[in-house]
Amino acid sequence: MKTNLLLIIALLLVFFNVSAQNDTHFGLKGAMNLAGLSGVELDDGYEKSIRMAFGGGLFLNKELTPKTSIQIEAMYSAQGVELESDENPDELYRLDYLSVPILYRYHFEEKGSLSVQFGVQPAMLLNSQVKVQGGDEEGVFDFDEYYEGTDAEVNGFDVGLTAGFGFGFGRFSSITLTYTYGLMEVFKGNDAPQGAKTSLVQFSLAIPLTSNTY
């Protein structure tokens, strides 16, 4: 865990160290998340549903050529999944991450508004809770508390592949739509949900704090 955190901090320091250069831009980013878990094995009677949540943080973009750039972000990203049942209490798994997408962006015209992007997204778990709705145990529990007495754990680190496209408008803002698929299992232990990997559709708005069409 500490090694992963140090790696993320080091990446941020490297990119923000070059932010004074003319071809480097930074700003704020907010996002709406449609999060879920793919591949998860559910108990009988349960169906999974997306968790609508939010994300927000900072981005830094470094131009490589007039048509290409590298972008790194530091985002608080609320994710997870909702499990619904007609017979049992519903369960909402809240899994919140510090994610650091590292993206290559290609613009179809020089400094053009339409772009595609792809890359990797390492993430560190910040918070894990289970919200139970209905039944005698209704309430919000830390994951460890909810699974007390079992070997169930949440993986503290995740990494995913991400891809999407963006569109700039005006002079200072851009919108992006991306999909990220997690490569690591979210839970560990025989008593935890099996096979779960993160799945995230993210619609975001970036507002540069420098004069920039990227």
C-alpha cells in the first residue's frame, strides 16, 4: 500500500514539476460516474445495478506535438455497485478510489477540438462501505465490519485500461467520455464476492486554468 502511494505521489510530482513550461497546461476536472462490477458471482436472487456517483480532481496535460499530448490526472472517484433483491435486503457497495489516469491523446486536427484518448488508470482504495437497505441489519457499515469474522477483504490497489474520446468547446473547456475496465479482482478471500472487477463509464468536464484547447 505505501509503495503504491509513493509511486502515485512521484508521478504527480514529475508532471507538476514541468507545469511551468509553455506546452504544459493544468486545470480542474469534475465527473459523473456510472460504476459497476463486471464478472462478479452473485448469490441467488440478487441482480447488480450501476452506482451513479461523482468524481473530481486535477489534470495536467503536456503537448508532445500539435496533434498529440500526454495527460495525467489525480481524481477522487466514487465507484462500486448496487445489488438488488426482491427477497433480501438491497446492498450498495461504496468503493472510493484515488485514481491517476495516464492518457495518450490524439487530436484529429492541430489543437483540434475532437480527440481520442487511451491509457492506464492505477487507483488506490480510499474507502469501502456496504449500505444495507431493508431488513434487520439496515445501515451503513465499513466493509471490514460487515464481513467481520470472515476472510473477506477489499484489494487496496487496482489498475485498469481506459479509452474514450473528447470534445473541446470555447477556449478553456472540454468534455470527455471514457470507459475503464479493471484488471484486478476487487475482493479477496473465500467469503468475499468472487470474480469482481471494476467497470466505469465516466462523463467529465475539464476546465483548464491556462489558455489551452487540449
